[in-house]
Amino acid sequence: MTPPRKLMAVAAALALAPFLATGCSGEGTAPPSTPSPSATGRPTATPSPPGEEEAQGSRAKAVLETISPDDPKFVESGLERVRDGVHTRSSLKKGKAYEVSVACVGTGTVNLVIGGNPAQSISCDGTSASRRVQNSPAELPIDITATPGATGMVAWQITAA
């Protein structure tokens, strides 16, 4: 090998060394069964098994499905894992009245914040809670977040009042 090629080979090997050393060490990774601490330093909730999440999601949606998506009063709806939460901005007709309904199935509670108003705590016991929005803005922010330890599925729906 000529000296410039030798130098390039050494430089390439040195550049790859950190990746090769850390790629196989396993240090810095936790086993999958170890819960990771949340931002508060407490362990996060263990996710529900997939089959259980499907059942919880079906129950949460069923609580809110009192109005068909074909009904003119229906605006929009959704379903999310409690741990993922809901963070949406709904386009509405400014000045109109709407009702936001939420149903959570699982354990613990979630907090519902609509348009920056004070949070409403909703239990994940399979019952629904609603909040009326009078004189709505053109874009309504809706945030649903889990409290520590909460698990399950959360469904939400907006209808014209």
C-alpha cells in the first residue's frame, strides 16, 4: 500500500471505531421489562396488552357513538392510547356552539383541556364526560393527557350543539 492509501485506511478505521465499540457493548440499554422513569422520576405505567387495548378502545368508542358520522351535527372524533394522549386543533365554525365528549376506559384519570380553559379530570372508568363550548373560535385546541399511572384508551368526539 502506498503511504497516502495507508493513511486513508487508518483514518477510516479510526472514524468507525466508536461505532463498532458501542454497537456491541450493550451498555446504556435497559432490558425491555424494566420500566423507564418518567420526567417526574416515577416509573411510567405498563402499557396494556394489544388485545386488551382493542377491547378498551371498542368500549370507549361505544360510549360516544350516540350520533352517526353521517349526522349533520357530527364534526369529528378520534381514539388514542391514554399514554399517547390527544393533541388536536379542530377547525370549527367561529361563533357556533359545540359539545366535546370524552370517554376513557382503563385505569387512572386523564386531564381534558379545551381552548386553554382549566383542566377537567376524567376517570378512566368507562363513563363519558362532556363540555360545552359556546362561541367557539375557528380553531379549537383540545388536549387530553394522562395522569401518572393511567393506562387504557381514550375516545373523543365533537358535535354541533
